[in-house]
Amino acid sequence: MSAWTMGTRALDKRGSFFKLIDTIASEIGELNQEMVHTDVSLENGLGPPETHSMVRHQEDPCPEDEEAKGRPRDSGYESLSGQLSILDRLLHTHPVWLQLGLSEEEAARVLQAQPPGIFLVRKSAKMQRKVLTLRLPSEFEVPLREFTIKESTYTFSLEGSGISFADLFRLIAFYCISRDVLPFTLKLPYAISAAKTEAQLEELAQLGLNFWSSSADSNPPNPPPPHRPPPADGLCPGPWRQLCLINGVHAIKPRTPSELECSQTNGALCFINPLFLQVHSQDLGAGPKRPSARTPPANGSERPRSPPPRPPPPALQSPHTSPGLSGTDTQLGMPQTVGPDTQENVAKLGRKPTPIPPPRLKKQASFLEAENSAKTLSAQPLVRGQELELEQGTAGSAGGAPPADCCTRAQPPPTSAARPPCHGGRQRLSDMSISTSSSDSLEFERNMPLDSYEGDTNSSLEDYEGESDQETMAPPIKSKKSRHSSFVLPKLVKSQLRKMSGVFSSFMTPEKRMVRRIAELSRDKCTYFGCLVQDYISFLMENRECHVSSTDMLQTIRQFMTQVKNYLAQSSELDPPIESLIPEDQIDVVLEKAMHKCILKPLKGHVEAMLRDFHVADGSWKQLKENLQLVRQRNPQELGVFAPTPDLVDVEKIKVKFMMMQKMYSPEKKVMLLLRVCKLIYTVMENNSGRMYGADDFLPVLTYVIAQCDMLELDVEIEYMMELLDPSLLHGEGGYYLTSAYGALSLIKNFQEEQAARLLSSETRDTLRQWHKRRTANRTIPSVDDFQNYLRVAFQEVGSGCTGKTLLVRPYVTTEDVCQLCAEKFKVGDPEEYSLFLFVDETWQQLAEDTYPQKIKAELHSRPQPHVFHFVYKRIKSDPYGVIFQNGDKDLSPS
Amino acid sequence: MTKTVPCGNELHKFLIWDTAGQERFHSLAPMYYRGSAAAVIVYDITKQDSFHTLKKWVKELKEHGPENIVMAIAGNKCDLSDIREVSLKDAKDYAESIGAIVVETSAKNAINIEELFQGISRQIPPLDPHEKGNNGVICIHGGKPPSQGRRCC
């Protein structure tokens, strides 16, 4: 890419860059945005026409008049709406429309006061899944319809649709412009779609649920641009509009070609081109870029319109709601009901980390430092190389530049080692474009000052570094030359590079973004989470004596990570909430990764030094060192090896893998490398003999290989993995091969001439037993995948159906305490009226105050016949009809 | 190694680990059978010794293994029954005394292997409701497989 970037750079200077842009296909719109500078954009005026039309489309309630109006309106619209994309608006205002905790009742109450097309996303208590609740126009039989959101391991999609999205925001954004399986497109509340600045959006977001009843949600306007035929917005007075909506349902809706392509439901295409969602604008944000004449006075054309009449009051009124709520005046009623929510929201915002800038400088420094250090020689140039290639690949495919020389450019001088690094780069390019091509680069950072954005860029570079460590076999001795040259790149180009890598952060999966987000949060001492993490890290660093043994130290770290994970899963400090970006079954995995990044990464050096100190102090370091020598001099048969062993080249490869392992901070990634080593050994054994081998043959070979590698540090590595790996992973292959590796090392440690029997020393046996016990016992420490300490409690209100919540309830917590917790969680005003019930075998049992719900649950689980049972928190004197548990409600069962 | 066995409405996915059976690796065994739902203990019907070793393993599993572990005894090399040293009756009696599944197999000719795993599958306790919610696939950490006709114990 560098040629291209630098070329554009030059063009840029000559002021004719935008001509080039015009020739570049729209697919690289993002790249354009990154590279075009304010001045250029200024001259360029508006972005590519299709961008506008897409956005306009979204705003336009009557698609068919689109053609009639043609271009002129584009500019009018654009100046009106500012330059925020739909995705931006959604990201900023999620506290308004993303209401996971909202009950069906409440959602209905909110939406019934809204015009058709307005929506909420909430979690259905019945199905335990997220649903999109959509306000329908009055011609439909029901006022609302729910669309279930399916979550797979990597994606979100609407049930029945073949289009899936990397996260919830993209899903919603897409349905704002294309209806696909919906009866019509989603509509943003007027205040949100009309907001011109992020600040305005933030203001709206602060209202949270209150938005819907506040004056901010003042209604929608009739004709925004004067020449638009007046579409009435409410339900009653707009026959014309209703017509449109009907047409939206029944008639073929005109779509732009690109849109058509993207709403095809027949398969492969997953993500939408960001151009759909984004006005070509964020670069313009800085200056006065638009002729102000085009911007009508902020309130001008929209104010005169009077809000349309409110729709009739919701038909269903809960008998328990206060009279104030049942009236037509929802504006009065709402604030009351949602009080707690608002507070929470405000509090959340107060605690919110907002800009998160400080670590940047430091980070950059460490980045450079790392680059300078001889150790990272191998990884660093590679990163650059990959990046170069990546960028060039993208640019090449779009701009027509031949990608032919990318490899030669990116690839370091050939060495004997394994895979060519170029390969890694390639792979990644395709991975990324497949998974998140719809991302737009700045999304989460958009609200941050430019410089902090650059900070993020750096961290994305770091990400790549981490990955390349893992993915490519960097030969230890590496092209000083290429590294040198990349390092000496002129500042100008370097900043470009960084910018470009910012673009690539947009290719990051939501998972990566979430991990990065959490890592940022962990450095921000203004948050509770950040404090927790930072305090712990500095405590560990400063108190070297606080642990009596290596195991003790690693165990406390593991415990801390598990606890913090639990905290994060339940806290509201993450914004946007993790559920909106990550499918539920992946949340724990993502949190675990984040823990590695924000806790293990900064601690890695310290932990390693400490482990070494411990081993030196107890003599095991010396013992291992001596015995390694001894074992290395043996021939394989003396070690009990009766299978083919890897030759020198293979041993060298394995050694490289082990060295890479040392650079990783994540125990998971380390284990991955260990697995690769084992795989390689198996392959060698099998290829050279044509037969399969079991553990009896594998262990001696592994021992032999480890001895040949002659790496004392492996001992520490194995210990690090064994103690820090997520307990749930210990049951997989990782645990198996960790055990094998530990066994092999123990064999070496205890290898002595006179040990003819070659038995593992009793000490090793003890250690293993203890480890086994401990890690097994560890399972009782709460982790999200281990639900032993969680209790699923359904909350039942007569009028409002069932809501479920999972509570942290330890084995010896009494029903009384659980009730208290429930009262808090479900926001019950009169807790004395409520109690915890067990619903099992079609009967209700009120649980006595001194019983232990977890024990009851355990007892029920241990019965030979599986029982369907539910813990329900409800009124003591409630009418019997309230409860309808059917088979379909299984999801509610405690987990 | 993994193997998926249908059982009723459920699919049981076996994760099969071979443990090093040699005496000198004995102390590693607890790590291998940690968290296992089932153990397949294999002996060689042509070697009486292997049947004795098997009994030692059963004892160890009873003492140190996970509670409720499903045990299956596989008399391998049944294709060589003409030189057998362990009678099927002995094996059956012993298996009954410890409440284990017993089956004679031939890894070489793929005899009874499927049956062995189905037998284990039937004895695996039904899933917890919460696991059902996840994906309906249970992961079982099996014990010692009869693969390659090798004697593991």
C-alpha cells in the first residue's frame, strides 16, 4: 500500500486528490474518509451521491416519492440532518432504544405513544431472547409486533432473515434502510434522526428511557423540507401517510441497486457496505465545511409544525399501575415509573469514562521501545510488513493497482523458518474482510478528540503485533534492513501508516472491539472497574513479599480475574452494553480475553520474574538445569522412547514455537502453541512409522523433545498456563496436553542415573494430586460458565408477565437474603408483600426464610427424574391465574 | 479424539483421551481422568496379566476417580479368541461385581466399538436443564480408548 498512500499524499498536496477518489469504487469509501483531509473535503463538497440517497431514504417515510424528488433534496436533507450516520445515531442513543430490561408491558406503553416504525430492542422474558419490538400502523390488527433476534456464535440476525450482522447496532441500522423481513423499515424517533451533533445525541441518550416521555421526543414534524408533500406522522390525521406505509408493505419498494443486492436473503452476503450507513463526513467534523447558506436556521423549518395528536391510550392497562399512568397523559406518568432507570442511566453517564486519553503517550513510548529492543526484532518488522501488505491489498483491489509486488515488499528476506510471513498477512486480510466489512472506522472513537483516536490506532497496532506473534513463524534472526527502513519512514508517512491502521481497526470484529474497550476501561481510574484493576496491579507490583509461593501468587491472580469477570458481566459500566455487541454464549469467552489483556498483559513481566525468583529460591531451577543437561546426553531409548523422534529441523521449529509462547501473555494462546507443538510431534511420529501412537509413546517423545529444546523457561511457562488458564478450558485438549507437558518436565526434573525404574518422584505425584484437587475445587469459584452460584429467578407481576434475572446466590445464602436481592433487582417497592416461591410439579411452594435456595436447586437436580422447576419471586397473595408455565417456558428454568 | 454418539434425543460428544498406562506415568493418571464422565479400561483377552492390571485401575478409579464415573471394560483383540487367556465369563462376572459395562472388542476389525460407546452413552446421566439451554451437546471426557488395539493398562 505504501506506494499508493504516498502517491495520494502527493496528489493531495497538489490538490487534485478528489479526482482520484471519484475514480475509486465506492467499496473503499472508508479508506477515502480516512485519507481525505478537511480541506479536500471542503472542496469536494458533498460526499458521493449514493451516500446521501441512502440516508435520505431512511428518513423518508414514503419511499416512492423518492424518485420524484431527485437530487436537489439531497442537499437540503443533508444540511438538515447534519453529518451523522444512522449507525452513529444508534450508537450514541442506545440508552434510549436498547432497553434489555424492559418488560413487554412497558415496551407496549412506550411504543403505543409513538408513530409507526418506531422500535425498541428488549429482552423477552418469555423467550429469554432479544426481540425487536416494532410499532405498527393502525391498519394492522395489532399495534405492536415482535421480531426475535437470533444470536449465533458470531452474529446477530432477525429470525427468518438470511442477513446477519456483527452486532446489534449494525442490525438495527440496516433495518432502518432496508426492510428485508420487516413490514417496513425502522424509523428513528424524530429527535434522534434530526439531531445535528453528537452532543445533541448524547443529551438525548442521557434521558434513557425517559426520552420517550420527555419533551425531547417532541414529535415529528411534518414536512422537513418545504417541498416535500406533507406526510402526517401520527396515527390519526395522516391518511396519506398511511397509504405510504401500506405501500411500504404491499408494494414493491424502490431501492437503490446496491441496497437490493444487500438485502438478498439467499445466503452468503452477510454485512452491509458501510456507505449505506454513513454519510461521508466525519472528516469534515473539524471545520466549517459546508456553505452555511445551505444550512437553514436550526429550528427554522421544523418548529412551526405542531406535534401530532397522541394516539389513544394503550388498551391494556395493568390493574396495578397507578391511575396517573392509565390516563392519556403518558408524559406525566412515565417519569414516575421509570425513575430508577433514569437514575441509573444518569449515574452511569456520570461514571462514564468518556475520553480515555491518557495512556496513549505512554503506550506509544512503549511501542517504540519495543521496536527498539532486540527481543522483538522478529515480530515487529513483520507487523509492519503485514500491515503494508494488507493495506496494499485493499487499495490494490479497489484502485486497480497491481498487488503483485506486495509480497516482495512485505516479506522479510527468506529464511529457513516455516511459513512465509506474507501468508499470515493474507490470511488475516481475508478474515477481516469477511467478518466485519461493514464496520466504519471511527464508530466508538468518534466522540473522542482526534488525538485519542490516534491512541486507539496504536493499540490496534499492538493488537496486530500480538497476533502476528501467534500466527506467523517469525524466524529469530530477521531482516534488520526491512525493519530499519520501516522505522525510518518519514514522519509524514508514519502518520499515514497509523491512520491506515486506524482504518483496519474498523475491520476488527466486535469481539476485538469489546476487548479493546474493556482494556481501555481498565486503564481508566475514574471507573470502578479501572480502579479495581489498576489498584490490584500496582499492589502486586509493589508487594513482592505478599505471596508465599509461586502457586499462591498465580492462584490469587486467577481468582482476581474470575471475580472481575463476574463483576463486569453484571455491571453497567460497559457502554454500550456487552450484550449488544457479543452474542450471549460468547460473552464469557470475550470477557476472559479482556481479562488477559488488561490484567495479565501488564503483569506478565512481573509474574515471570517472580516465578523465576521462586524457583531459584527453592532450588528447582538449578535442579532442572542440571538434569536437563543430563537428559540431553541420553539417547532416546534410554528415556523410554520407542517411536520416531523429531529431527533437528523439527526440534528447531518446536523451539521457535516455545519461544513464541514465551512472548504471549495470554495463557490461552500459550496453550494453543503447546497444542501445535504436540501436533507436530504426533505428525512426526506417525509420518515416520505409518502407525498411530497413544500416550504411552507420546510422553517419552515429548520428554525427549523438551530436553532437546533446552529451555529452562518452559517450566515457568507450564506453571503459568496451568494456574492461569480459564478453568473451563482445563477440560479440553489444553488440559490434557498441559498435563502431559507437566509430566514430561517432572520426568526431567527428577531424572537421575540411579532412577532405573524411572518412576515419577513422589513429590511430583503429590503436586499433581494437589493441582488436580485445587483446580477441580476451583470450579466452585463463580465463573460465568459455571452456574453453580447463580440462581435464575423469575419475577411475576400480575399485570406485567414474567421477567427473569440471574442472581449471584452462593450456596449458603438464605431465602430471606435472596428475597432482599430480588426486591432490589426487580425494583419492588413493597418487599414485605413478596416472597420466593418454588414452582415444581405444577405446585407452588413458598420457601421458608431460612432455607437455602441453592441447596434446594441442587436437590432437585440430583433427583433421578428431571423436574421442571422455577424459582419465582412474586406477591404472596396473588391471584392464581397469574401463572402460566407451559412447556415452552423451559427457558425460564433456573440455570 | 472425538466421537459423537446419538442417544435418544441427545447427541453425546465424546472427547476421548488416552492416558499413559505405563507404571512410571502412573502419577499422571489422576490428571487424565479428572472430570471424566466415563472410563474405558482395556485389557487384552490373550494376556491374563493385562486383566490383573485392569483390576488395579478399577480400584484406583473407585478410590480417586470422579464420583459416578461410568466404567466400561473392553476385552480387546477378540479376533484372536483362539489364543485367549481370559474367558468372557470371568470378565462378565468381574464387571457385574463392580457395576461396569463389559464388552469384547476388536479394534482391528472394528467389532463392538460402536456398541461400547452406545452402552456408555446410555449410562451417562441426562443433562442438567441449563446445559440443555446451551446447545444440547454434552462433552464427555472419556477415559481410555480401545483405539489401535493397544492395551492401555
